Amino acid sequence: MTLVKDSVPARAARPAAAPAGRPGRRRENLAGYLFMSPWIAGFLLLTAGPMVASLYFAFTDYNLFNSPRWVGFDNFTKMFDDPRWQKSVEVTAKYVVIGTPLKLLLALGVALLLAQSRRGQAFYRAAFYAPSLIGASVSVGFVWRSLFSDGAIVDRTQTFLGFHVGGWVGNADWVLYCLVALTVWQFGAPMVIFLAGLKQVPRELYEAAEMDGAGAFRRFWNITLPTISPVLFFNVLLETIHSFQIFGSAYVVSNTYCGPADATLVYTCYLYQQGFRNAQMGFAAAMAWMLLLAVALVTAVLFWSQNKWVHYAEEAR
């Protein structure tokens, strides 16, 4: 009995063994951080660092040549009193309101056509998607400017049809619609997303609606749109943000001066002029943060509105 009693405390006093596999888990975590290190370094040096620096410059008078001088909110107050800044906000808002819905409507319409089984379907999908791959290039901007110049094919076509407008590029009333036509032409990316959403619509719903006598429009309105509403919300959000960031096409089509008469003076184009032509980097940084706040506000409104028109599959269960 004495031997048993003495052995129990001795056995209990032994230190607990380390959990098996902990050194292996540490090595896996270290390997994971090692593979992530290029992305982490890029994020800190190319994204987070410049964002913090621009936030500081937004409250300074900085011209790229002299040391920044703290001025507080002077850049923001000067911004609201600047008529060209107000013009850039007006042009950008008009571009977003007109271009984004037209692009999404065309993308959805083509997606509905391509969702039907037909010969050469893969070719048509690739052909309609191709402009999205090359539409943002500078070369396409030059081609677009030549198409809509005086005496070019668009001018000759509308003259043949009886519309004497002239080239859109040199017309302050029409040049913005030239940019809208360019962004609508690049409808391939949202079209592919719509196609993926249309493939998820159950065929049984259409069959039941046809048996009840529902027409094509009724089936589209009551079945297709509610079912693909999450995809529609995603496209609206993505394309709206992209529209606020327009720069390359406006800069190239307007021959780098965002005209005529500031007709294509989108927000980012004026930001570029202030930062790199006028060397007002502090003012440009303040403009960039105002754009970020505007996009964040629009995004918040879209997320708030989705409860009213976006229907998820989990809600129907």
C-alpha cells in the first residue's frame, strides 16, 4: 500500500508533454508568412504607405519641390470655391449617371441572348468580351478619337442620316457622349457575370410560369430579375466605382487637355492637372480623399438599398 501511495504523487508531478505537431504547425505558419511576404511588402510600400502620405499631404501646401507646409483644411475649403472643381464633379456625375446604366442594360440584354443555346455560342461570347480586354488601352483611345473626329466615319454616317452635328470630339455638347459610347462598348465584363447568374436560374420556374400563361416579359420581370438580383447588385456596385475612376479614355480622347471647354474634365483628369501640371500635390491629395469619401458614400447607399430589391437564395428558405 505504501508503495502505491508514494507512486501516485510522483506520477502526477510529471510535467505535461507538449502537444504533438506544434513545431510542425509553426513551420507551416512561417512558410505561409514567407510566401505572403511579397504581397505584404507590396501592400505596405505601394498601397498603405502612399495612402498615409497622401492623407498628410492633403492638409499641407506641397508642390513637389519644397517641403510640405501644414495648412489644415485650407485645401478642402479652396476646393469647394474652385469653379473648375465644381465642373469636374458635374461632368463626372453626368458620366456615371448616363454611362453606367446604359452599359449594364446592354450587358444584360446581350447576356440574355447568349444564354440561349445556339451554334457558335463560344465564338460570340469571346467576341463580345474582347472589347473589355483592350478598351482601357491608350491605343483604343486614339482610335476612338479618330472615329469621332470631324470628317471621320461617325461624322459621315450621321450626315448621311440627316444629322449635321459634326465630329463629337470637337463639340462641347457631344464629346462626353463619346466617352459614354466608349464605356458602353466595353460591356463584356459585366456581360460574363450576368451570364453566370442566368445559368443559376432554375428551369422549373420558367416551365411553371409558362403553364400558368405568363409571357416573356412577365417571366423576365418576376423570375429572372429577382433571381439574378445579387449578380445585378454586384455589377451595379462594381461599374459605378469604375465609372468614378475614369481617366485614361477622357485624357486621350480630349488630346490631354480634357476639353473642349472642360466638357470632359472628369474628376481624375482635374486631379492629374492639379498634381502634376500645376505641382499642387497637396490640393490633389485633398481631391483624392474627397473622391474616396464620395465613392464610399455611394457604396454605402447601394448596400443600404439592397434590402429593398436584392433577393438572396437563403432568404427564400
